[in-house]
Amino acid sequence: MPDRFANTPEPPYYAVIFTNQHSGEDGAAYGRMAEKMVELAATMPGFLGVETTRDADGLGITVSYWESEESIANWKANSEHQFAQEKGKSNWYDHYELRVAKVERAYSGPEGR
């Protein structure tokens, strides 16, 4: 199970929290695009890791971790990412929320860190 968790450095760093309700439209294409975006994000300067989950009703939460606000802005400006965002808005999401937070403390367990 630990391999499903992002291996982030000591804080501070940033988290981009993307919560979405999938429309149910074209799930296979959505899955391929989601995988491609994770692979692409991993090549971006400042990317630290990602954690993602989706329930049976289509609610998904993806948290990506970044070194700086600048690295987040560069990811947002990436043309392939912008294309995926537009596809999400027009085809795949009934609703979404995006939040950016500065991580100031982080803990893990139960063994601690």
C-alpha cells in the first residue's frame, strides 16, 4: 500500500487538490487521458508526486504535489494539460473543484516519520 502514496519531501511544498464528479461519459478515453496527464506531470520541473482515487459513483480526488507556485503555474500553462482540461469541462465532468494549498506540516503512520 505505501507505493500508492506520494513520496514528498519535508515541507513546505504545495498541494493541488482536484475533486471531480465524472459524468460517466467515455470512461475508457478518460482513463487514458488521466494516465497520460500523470505521466506528463511527472516530467514537469517541480513535480513531487501524485495520489488519486475514484469511487464507484464517479467521485474522484487527485492531489498533486509541487515544489512551488511557479511549478504549478507552469503545469497549468502546459498545452497538453490545457487540452485535457478542456476535454474534461466539455465531456467528462459534471462538476469539479480545484484547490491549491501550502503544506506546512506532514506526518505519516502508524510507524511515524
